[in-house]
Amino acid sequence: MTLSTTHLLDIDDLSAADVHAVLDRATALKAGTDDTRLPQRTLGMIFEKPSTRTRVSFETGMTRLGGHAVFLGPDDIHLGHGEPIADTSRALSRYVDAIMARLFDHADVEELAEYADVPVINGLTDDAHPCQTLADLLTICERFGFEDVQVAWVGDGNNVGQSFALGCALVGIDLVVATPDGYGMSQSVLDRAAALGSAPEIADTPESAVAGADVVYTDVFVSMGEEAEREEKLAAFDGYQVDAALLSNAKPGTKVMHCLPAHRGEEITHDVVESDRAIVWDQAENRLHAQNGLLVELLDAN
């Protein structure tokens, strides 16, 4: 292992040097110059929440690296029901070389890591999505580098946004955030970003947030598990949709990011997703490369 951490539960478990090491490795793997680094290694993948990108990118990634991935859905194991999380973690540690978990409660992935003898990677919890942040940073780096680049986060201050804010602080990206009252990022995340050297600027309106941005980033207004709050949230986010009218306040070359899946017609319009501004498919592809970079840095001692 070459990183300063054993587990990745949120992006600031990594140092700035760690992030650059993962992204450099991801770039080499993407170029095809550094592959098949994990022969005979197995990744156990625990899923409480379904996902297209997380499952396929990790499973394909391990195959490309010469290893193997095992899918463990909610009907396949007894995570938290029938067996304590600690026991599942200790048992899996005897079989696999790393554990990736996509869960609801962040405390559950913390407990997995506490009792695991192998690296644990957070594939998403209600609090954080560090793997998405690595893909986002790789995408921005490919287009702009990290110096003198500004990103506007428009919409919900959710798990994706919070990890992204910490990632921006780690690499020195200027981040401006526009969220409705009551839906901002947690104060603890803002404090952690400030401690890393760069708390995001809070904008009064989406229009002011995007004015100087090189990238405008949004995510769904209604996340998985929030369906009961749907109407309330959609009303609160009126005016925060990333559409042509909002982007008219941005620079002509401003790009648009979305971690997907997109609810077209809610947080973003169909026309924007399908426009030349959108780099969402680069983001989606970079989940594979960024996670491969992370796996190699965690598991390959060479």
C-alpha cells in the first residue's frame, strides 16, 4: 500500500499527495500503460443500494487489473440482519483483499472499516461519495488542470456535493456553492474544507454562483430514500435547475457535470445533458479509471 490511509470512507481520508498519486495512477491506467497490477486479488462488493456505475465500474475495473469482484447484494449476505456488521467484516477479511460497500448509513461503513483487516472503500453512503469525487477531480484535471479553475455547485448540498467540496479543498479548486435554505452542506463538512485550506464560497443565487465558473455541477434534487419528500424538495429547489437560462449567466466555454443518473426536467434539462457543454459521460467513464487508480494504490505494494 502506498497511500497514507488504509480505508477510504470519505475523500479527506486521503492527503493532497494521496489524491494526486491516485489520479496519476488513474491517468496511467487509462492510457493503458500500467494495467494488470492486481492478479489473484478479490474485491468484495456489498450493496444495500442499487447502482449502475458503481457495480459495473468496480467489477470491470478488477477484471482489467487481473483480479476478481464478488457482488454481495442485500439478499446475499446478512449485513446488519442475522449477523452483526462487525462479524461480516471479520469474515470477509479472511476471503477478500478489499471491501467496497454501498450503504445507507455512514456509521455502517465506519463499523465495517473498524473490524476489517483489509481496506474498506466507501462506494456511497448518505453522507459521502468519495469515489465519485475522485472521478470528478480526474475529469476536471483532464480538461482544465487544478490551477485557476472555478466550479459552481448548484442544487442540493448532498453526499456527492459534500465529498466534492472536500476534494476541491484538497487540490485547490475554487468552489462556489448555491443551495436553497435548509439544503446546504453540513457545517462540519464546511469546517473540514476550511481546515484543508479552502472552504467553498456560499453564493446568494445560482446565477451569481455560475457567473465565473469553468464548470457547473449539479445532482438530483431527490436522492434515493427521499421519495416521501419529493414534492417538498422540488418546490424548495425552484430556480435551481441547470438549464439554458441559468447557463446564459456563465462563460461561453463553461462545462456541465452531473454524477448521474440525471432526472431530466428536474435538476437539469434534457437539452443541457445532450449539449456540447456536458461532460457527464467523461465523468461516468472516469469512475472506472479513478477507482482502478485507488485500488492499485491501496493494494499494490510495487
